[in-house]
Amino acid sequence: MKRSAERLGDDARGAAEHASARVQQEAMDQAERAKSGAASEMSGIASALRTAAQELRSGSPQERTFGQIAESLAGASDALRDRDLGELAGDVSAFARRNPMGFLGGAALAGFAATRFAQASSHPRTESANERSDNSASATYDEPAAHASTATPAQSTRPNPTRDSTASTGPMVVPAEPKTPGDS
């Protein structure tokens, strides 16, 4: 019975170690794919900036700036692609200890850029015929509100009793009564 319990304990420990190693390997693979994807994305942005720089007037400040940024991104992309994840983590940690405000600013900027990239990568919204007709209907709905702002104070405080509510294209707009001193 004691040997069976020890064997079960050893089997459980071995299974846990195997599962832990598998999870660690999967995490490393996922991180490596993310690193490779980020490096590829940076390389693509650098290429786009190079193309934009070539289309600008030669020697202009914009052309030089785009070219410099493109070269910096290309260098960072190559460095990211060639470095080990452990080295990258150590470098980021060392930078964060040396320059905490720069690290926080960079993290915020990276988060902003990632959010913008994710939004830009989402499915583009196209306006269908139904949405166009909805937009024109909302313009009709807003029309009475636009006319109400040009009414005189006497007109705006009283609803029009002769208006047929079934014939209107939108709800009747009745502005609030103006408050006078002494009203609660």
C-alpha cells in the first residue's frame, strides 16, 4: 500500500512536471510568434515610410525625417528578430530601472499604438443602402429641432394646438419653459 502511494505520488509529480514543461514551451512558442510578428510589422512600417520618403521632394525635411524613422525601425526590427526573449526581457527591465518615466511613457505609447492598430485592422465598415436611408431619416428627425431654435420666446413656450400630430414627419419639439428668479 505504501509503495502504491509512493508510485502514485511519483506518477502525479511526473505528470505535473510534464504538463508544466509543456505549458512553458507553449508560452515560449507563443512569445516567439508574437516577437516575430512585431518584428515583421515594424519592418513593414519601415518599408512604407521608405516608400513615402521616396515620394516626397528630395532633401525636404519630411523626406529626411521619414527616412531616418524608417532606418531606425528597420534596425529595431532586425534587433528584435535576432535577440533572445530572455535578453529582451532583461534589457526592458534594466531600462525600466534606469528610466522609469521613459519606460511608462513608452508603455503608454505602445499601448496607444497597439489600440490604434487593432482598431484599424478590424473589419472596415461600409455604409449599406439601409444605413443611408436611416441617415436621411435622422436628418428629417432633426429638422424640427433646427427650426425650434429660430422661434421667438413666445412661440417656443406654447405648443401649436392646430398642428396635426399624425401628419408630422417627426415628434413635435416643445422647448422647456424658461425659469425666472423665484422659481424652484
